[in-house]
Amino acid sequence: MTAREKHITAHHLLLNLDEVKIVWHQRRWEELAAVVEYAQEDVPVILSKTDPHLYQLLRNAVTEFNLRGYDNFNLTAIKALAQQASRSAETERVAA
């Protein structure tokens, strides 16, 4: 997943928090890692100057993300799961 894809995924999941559970249950680790990392880093402050409305939406979404307990996700473990899933997919692709 490119940096741009991670950014878009994080925004989408933050603005649609009910989908975070779906992503988790479907074991889409890379997407989950993207939103957890974005929430942990917080919304870039520069966005408050360039797009105040989007900044406020994302700040509220990060707050809600944390209140729902999603801030307890272990980013290191999720990234390890994403890497493992990526390797498994590559092995299956080579074997086919």
C-alpha cells in the first residue's frame, strides 16, 4: 500500500468508524495499521490552516476512535500481521 493509499484509507475509516470493526474481523491488517498509525500521529496541524473543516472532522473522528477503545490496538503487532499476510499472499501467488 502506498503512502497515499494509507492516507486515504485512514481518512475513510476515521470518517466511517463502524467499518473499523469490519476491517478488523476481515483481517485486513494493512488497512487497520494505516488508521491506527494515523490516529496515533494525530491530524496534521497544518490542515487547520489549509482545510479547517476537514481538520475539525478528522480531529473529532480521532477523538471518537480513541473513545471507542481503538487506541488500544498494538500498531507493532498489526504491522507484523500485515507483513505476514503479505508474505503468505506472495507465496501463494508464486506457487500458483
